[in-house]
Amino acid sequence: MEGTKPELLVPAGSVEEAVSFISAGADAVLVGEDKYGMRLPGECSLEDISQIVKYAHDHEAKVYVSVNTLVSNDLLEDLPAYLEGLEKAGVDAIEFGDPAVLRAAGSAAPGLKLHWNAEMTSTNYATANYWGTKGASRVVVARELNMDEIVGMIPHLEVEAEVQVHGMTNIYHSKRRLVASYMTHQGRPVEGTNLGKDRGLFLIEAERQDEKYPIYEDMNGTHIMSSDDICILEDLHVLMEAGVHSFKIESLLKPASYTIEVIKAYRQAIEAFAKDPEGYAFEESWLDGIRHLQDSERELSFGFFYKEQVY
Amino acid sequence: METTMQHKPKYKGKRYRLDKPELLAPAGNLEKLKFAIHYGADAVYIGGQKYGLRSNADNFSFEEMREGVEFAKKYGAKVFVATNIYAHNEDLAGIEEYLRNLYEVGISAIIVADPVIVDTARRVVPNLEVHLSTQQSTVNWQAVKYWKEEGLPRVVLGRETSLEEIAEIKKHVDVEIEAFIHGAMCSSYSGRCVLSNHFTDRDSNRGGCCQSCRWKYDLFEDAREEPVWISEEEAREDRVLQQFKLGVTQLPQFAAEDNAFTMGSKDLCMISNIPDLIDVGVDSFKIEGRMKSIHYVATVVNAYRQAIDSYMADPEHFTVKPEWIQEINKAANRPLNTGFFYDTPDHEDHIYEPEEKAAPYDFAGLVMDYDAETGIATIQQRNHFKPGQEVEFFGPRGTFFKQTVGTLWDENGNEIDAARHPLQLVKFKTEQPVKYFDMMRKKK
């Protein structure tokens, strides 16, 4: 049954990336700009987005736009026009975290579909349903949940569930410029220095010498990312059986060539499962392409899928 | 000659319900609650056995809450409960009953981050006030308006909000604004940090935070595919680049003698900026620290109480008293700053040097009784002290004096050489009258 296939969603940093990710097998791309969205692999203007929408819709793919920044007063003025522009461009949904976006969308772009993405704080089904009553049609569940919690959510959800299945995750976000502050403290020049995501900065904690935590600054502050890349391909069927609607592959800080391999691998699993759910079996070889291009210093892990956390 | 100093408020905002801002203090347990209120807090916030973000604090049972509420009533003070976790599926089942119990024991408000708890509270205990927690990182007026329309009379703003932004929020929304004015701060947006989850499998948003932001890190840059050539000029300007060696795969972004990288922030302290906070219309001044000591809570509350009262009584002639700052410094665990209120924190607002954690003073004794005729005080021992040591007595509203401990007696009048036993009652002559609940501290 074609209709029940879960969606494969990938953030894209440009028109070219969007096109190549869709060609590789993505059902949807997530795009946007740093002013409104957070931790995007690159920036797409409204014109770019229009172009992507045209291409995507011609190829039966969807376009979502990230508007999930923590909104400041300054941004409120531009927000309605931006959302109106997105609705006109024909995007299929926006991601939001801040209620200010909900309010602005309600008045300026009531036709926009809304996906609730509060990053690490989307941790239970009841809160997702709460945002559902406010107009959200999907929840992007927190990456810190384990498999039991995710699977346990689905029957109770009145909105769709999106789960990140691959790539790094954000583990710390500050409005402070932490790298610039550190370098200034060291007496090093900061003005004009690139501290962005292409600089390749990372942190190492004294007792965890093998783990590299990427860190970068942009207009939204300082972002620290996980040292491992989630890869749940092996157990993707558990999520497919549970009825997860959308699988997200994170492309942030990865070359497009790597992301394309990842898309292909997950595509293979999704198709195989759709064709024959009963006879489905994961094949180790699906991982070959990913493993070949995987940064040897970043572990492919199950993230929090099989971890018990305490508090 | 008359010198009138015209007071020109820089910020103008209206408080929502209160003439005077509320001073809101943390209370990690029943005893701390009593000290916080006795030393001048208008309200305290506490944690219950569930749904709070301080799983290591000795949180209140319902019985203790009831006692706390009774105590607070005598002072006209209020008790709030932090129910500010982000709930997981397994946490959902007991919420209704828990909230009913809170309402039943007389709690005035709950502080909530997760909308499911907001929604449940509004439905199940509509007369229990709900305040939006700082964990929601609310930093704009439209979001504030959203929560007001959801039935919340108060929003605790994200700590990233500046005074100007608060003024803007106040201009647009008639709602109580609570702001942290003192204490330790997350350097991340609150709730937007899972360092603990990643480093130690402890869930930060359910109270398991292990403060990984205060650990030390080394900053590196990934080796580039192309060789990097450092020009003479670059090498002159950048003391770290000078050390660059070709062929390494990770370029250290620190010189051997440099401090390590950290996200650890200095602590917030607005004692010198009370007029701005009052003028901008902040309704509730919140002190952080449910895990802090009695001495800390009493000292900090005492100083802010005086500053607020002094400004409210006579804004035109208000000056920041040096003793308020001195007092705060006696309890401070870290260097202090003004957070985001005036500007985004920069290199001077983080703690790169090794931290000197301990506050310089210890709580040595609590005054239980005072005999005005003999001038002898009965003191409950809270830390070792002995004759010959210099101690300070202080009480609510800034009463303060220093003296040397003279002859020391036990409860039965036997002379002793030191107060060694925890909670032991001892007596000695004080140089000025003291009152029940006055505190005695000594230098470490």
C-alpha cells in the first residue's frame, strides 16, 4: 500500500541541495533562513523557496519551512509578512516552537499547516495533542526520548509524529557568543573571524577524549552538537510498525554526498517494508554507503533510542 | 540650600496587580522557607516530591507544604510550587491528583513549563494560579500575550530578555512579569540544553542537570583539507595561531598557558540596579537557589528587601548602600554580573579561571532567645565556634553588628571552650540586643 509509506524528510541548504535530495529519494525537504529557523544546513530566501516548491511539487515532494526560532520582540514585525510569503509560495507546512509564530500564522497565513518542533522539549503525547488543539498537525518528537517512549506515544497522538532517525542533534543552544567570548578572553582577534558552521570548531571534554562536539556561532547564538550521529536504520521497522509518519535525516554539518547516501539507504528500507512488511528484514549492506562516507571520528549510534535516563 | 535630585526613570512600565514588586525567594526545605520569609520574602517557591526540576533538593511533602503555607500566612506571604519539568508519557498519569493536592494544601501558584501541566491545572484546579516557567524561554510580547490568553496571570521571562525588551512587553501586554534578579544562571536558553543527557544519561529537563556547562573543555578546529599558511601578520596578531604546526589533524584553539573553554556563566546580581527593574514594571523579583544554604537565602533576601523598600519609600533620594553589596558578597559563591538586562553577556561574563566555590562566611548560630536584663543570648549552634572568635550578628531589615565571642556557657550554665555540637544550645553575652531568628555568621 503506497499510501501508508512514511515520509522521508531532509533539511536542505540550497535549491541545488533540495533538488538533489529529492532526486535521491527524499519525500520532503526542510528549508528556511537563520533569521526565522534554527540550525539549518544553509539559507534559502523566499525566492529560493518558491523555486524549491515548484520543483518539489512537480516531483510529488513536499517543502516545509523552519520558523522555529526563539522569537525576539524585534522579529515580530517581520514575521507576518514572511509567513504570508510562505503561504503564497505554496509551502506545505512550517515548523514552529514559539507561540508567537502560532499567533502570527493565525492572522497572516491561516492556510499554513503547522508542525510543532520545540526541539528537546517535545517529550510527551499530551503536550503534542495540546498544540494539536491550537492548530498543529504534527509533532517533531524530542531526540532524547527512547524507542519505548516514542512507540508508546503514537496510539495517543492526535497529530502526526516526526522522528529523527539519522544524523547529529543539538545538545545546547545559548544566545551568548561563547566562542567569540572565549577568544576575546584569550586575547585573540575575533572581529571578522569565521566562527560559523564551516569553520569546523569542536569541543573535547577532559574525560571524553574520543568525542568531538561540534560548536558554531550564528545570528541565533552558539550551538553545540552531539558527538555521535544517530543511525536507527537497523531498527527502522520498529518505527514503521508503530506508525511514525515522518523520518527526519539531519543533514547539518554533513557534505551533500554523505546525505545522499543516507537518503538512499533509508529509502531502500522504507520501500522494502512497504512492499512486504511481513517478510521485511534489515540488510547490513544497506549501511555500506553510509559507513563508507562516515566521519571515522563520529560514531554511528542509536542515540537515546535504547537508553534509560535517570534524573 | 535645597538640592533636589530629579529622578528620571529610564524605563517606564506598569505593574499588573501589585503596588510594590514582590520579592520571591527559593526555599529548598521548610526551614529555608521560614528563613526566607522571616528575612523579607513576599513569596517563596518550593519543590514538591514530583514534577520539579531539582531532584537533588530535599523537596516538600504535602504535610510540609501545609506547614509552610501556615507559616507564610502569618507574614502575609505566599508559597508557590515549581512543577516545571517537561513531562514524559510516564509522568502524565498523576498530574491531576498532584495538582489537586497542591491546591488543597493552600499553595498560591504553580510554576509550569510544560503546556500539558498548564492545561491540566486550568481544567482541574481553575483557582490555582499558573505561572509560566522560565523553562519556556519566553522572550517576546506575542508569546506572553498567548499565555495570558491561556489564563496565566504571570510569565517568568527567559533570562535572555533585556530591560528594553521587558519595557516593550509591558507596553503590549497587561500581565505580571517575573524576572530572575539574582543567582546562578543557565548559560543556554533554559530547557534548550541536554548536555547532562549526553554526558551522564541524566535528564536535565526532569531535574537531572549535572551542570556540564561548568566543566572545562578544549576547543579545536578540524584540520582543513588544504594546508594552512599563516601569514606573518596573522601570526603577530594571534598568539594561538603562532603555534600552528603543519601536519596536525586537530588545531588547538588555545595556547598551553590558556584557560580552558567553558560555558559557565557568572551569577546574576541586580542589587545595584533595583530602580531600573522597578521602573520597568517587573512585578516579581526572583532569587535563584533552591539548593542554596539558609545563610545564602537569608542574606540575599535581606539585602534585596532593603533595596526595594528603600527605593519605594523615596525614589528621588535613593542610593545603593555599600552594605547591601557587602552582604551579598558574603554569601556569593561566584563572581557576579547583570546578565542580559543591559547587554548580551560577553567574555567578562563567563568564568574561565578556576572557580572559588565557597562563600567566605559560615552560618555559625541562630538566636533562639535573648534576655534583655542580662544581655545574654541563647544560640543554637549551626557551625563550630568558640570564645575569642569574631562573629557578626544580623537580622531582618539590615540590623548588624560585629563582636568577639566572650565566655561561652552550655544550656545549664557550665562554661565550655567551644560550641561543637550541631544544634546544641549555648549562651553568651551579646554587645547589642538580638532577636529570635537573628543569625550569627563567622569568617571561614
